[in-house]
Amino acid sequence: MVKRADIPAFGNLQGVKVVVSAVSTAGPFAGELFAENGADVIWLEPPKGLDPFRWTQDGWGAQNEHRNMRNLMLDVVSPEGHEVFLKVIEDADIFIEASRGGQWEKWGYPDELLWEHNPKLVIGHMSGYGLTGDPDYVSLPGYDFTVNAFSGLMYLNGYKDGPPYMIQKFVTDYYAGLFAYGSALAAYINALRTGTGESFDLAQFEAAVRCQAGLYSKWFDKQVQEERGAGAPRDNISAGCGYYECADGEGVYLFTAGASTVKKAIEFFGLEYGSELFPEGMPSVGINSEGAPVYDGAIEQYCSEHTAAEFADAMAKIGIPCSVVMSYEMMENHPHYVARGTWVEWDTVDGRKAKGATSVPRFTNQPSQIWRGCPSQGMDNDDILAESGFSEDEIAALYEKKVLRKSDYVGGL
């Protein structure tokens, strides 16, 4: 168990109290960003059922997205849990919940009630389809791949003339988590300035729509749907842009666009820059130009004679954007990953070692820190409720009524 006073003092958000009620990915990721920057993040977990992130993929999702958090396993739907929750958020700065649209209000927690108990509270509502709109959609559960489909992202991905592909892994969940984190911070700054709390309605599908580079505006303007498969595996605008397989069976993603880059690439691959096929000043080799198959053919010939690493290294030496398509095996010991310390280890609460990605970004004066692994179920119940004014007898009674629960389960099978 960890008391608030036991949390190390670090990061730009030390002293901030955040309560997060969410399972799986989007909401927890928003809370994790606070936790890695020093906030006291209380993960509110329901005592009935099991957060799927604790067991899927051997529990590694939970280990990475619940680091540094404290866990309160509380039945917020019960009358007793209702009272407990309202006490817990009295001194909180931010509360983020992820559920079907309007779920918390149905449970008896309208924003106005929360503000009666804490006028400065920032309240974040995350759902697949939002709090308002078509009632048939507001009530739908949100899941990354279905939101992926509804937002138009899935339609864009796959190969031309083929079916749409799912985008791996949990892209719309992480979009939503980033939006929730930034929105909560913006509202928190305003609450500090004005003393008045805020509430936001974050629909995960809208976060995914927002992150599509305005392609929908091309539709509104000219009724042009972005073609599926742009860049899969080759760009649909320019030759010399896309995936190329090399002699070792591994691949690279190459991008040659821009006048200076195109000049360097054409000359590197043994073609005549300034010729009729490749005139001077060309910004790219158009995919439908006569030079396109000649250019791609030269690149493919070079690939057939070199490994992916050799190809990427040759491009790096002349300043052309290119990367080996990396697997986790390649990433683990890659010199740049190692030099930056991208991979870090931490101790789990059940005595193991975990290894994953470091905090992003890197702060100079108030660096992030990982001081604890994912907590077990209800691990911090007693400390959190004692800090909210509950006595030992009151806490014991809540366990007896099954309003509180705890177990040693952290994650995995």
C-alpha cells in the first residue's frame, strides 16, 4: 500500500490529484500520462468483473498504462459507494471517466452534484460516441476497432481494390487518451485561474476524425474520397515512396519527395538527373509519369543486392528519409533506442521485473519517473479512504458489505 505522502516528489504535476474510472486503454492512458509526470493518480476499479487489460497480452497493457497509480476497488453504484466516491473527489483536481455516454449521470453523478462537493473539479467524460447526438449511438459501447470503422479511419487502410484493414494497435484509444490528457490540463489551468471547474465531452470517434489531416474537407469540397491504400505498400502519388523488400527479406520504407531529395536519389540510383524522364527541379517522380517504372526499377534492383539495414544506412548518408520496417526484436537492441534509453525497467508490485517504453517526452528540469508498477486490485483502498477521512471501522464495514474489495491479482494468466 502507498500513502499519498509516500509518492516521490517529481515531475511537473506533483501535488495534482487525479481520479480515473476506466478500463482497458483510452482512459487509463490519459491517467498514465498524469502519473508519469508526478500526479497522484487513483485508478478507480470496479469490484465486480475484471479489467480486460489485466489479463490480455499477459497483462502487459496494464503494466505499461497503470504504472505509478494507486488503486481503489470501489463499487460506486451502491449507496455506500456513492458516499465514499463523493468524499474521495472532494480534494481531487481532475476526474476522468470512460463509459457509455451518460452512464455516470444514470448512476446518480451529474456534473452539478460533483461540483457541489468540489467546485474546482475538472470532469472528463470519455465515450465512444459522446454524451449528445443520436440516442441510438450515444448508448453504444465504444471499442477501438468499431470506432476505427465508424470514424472513417478503417476505410482508408488496406490495399487499393481490397477490403479495409484494422489499424493496429488501439490507435483510436490512444488518440482519445491524448485528447483527454490535454483537455483536462487546459481545464485545470483555467480552474486554477478562476476557481471554477469544467466538464468536457470527449467522443472517441471525433478524436479519430480530427486526426485525419483534413481529408474529409476534400470530400466536402469536391466529393473526392481519399483512396484506400495510399502508401500501402507504395504511395499513390509519387514513385520512390513506399515499401521495398530487400535481399535479406526485410523491408524499408523510403520517401523521396522534394526537389533536393529527388535529385540526390535519382543520382544515387544511377539515373540521369536533368534528362527527359527526370527533368531538373521536379518535386517528385509522379506515379503516372514515364520515369516512374524506371525509377522504381532502379530502387528495386539496388534493394535486391543489399540488406534492409544496408539500404537504410546508404540513404541516411545522403540525407534521404528511409527506415527499416522494425520488429520488436530489431528495436530492442537498436543503437538509437539504446542510446536514448527508450526501454526502461521497473519493479512490479509482485516482485518481478517489467520492461517497456520510457515516459514521453523528456523534460529537462522536472523529468518524469517510474516509481511503481501496476497496482494489484484494491491495493491502496485503506490508505486512500483514510486520507479522505474514513476510520478503520468504517473501512472494515465497507469490506464487509462488499463495497470495497481487494486481491493480490496484478495481471496475466
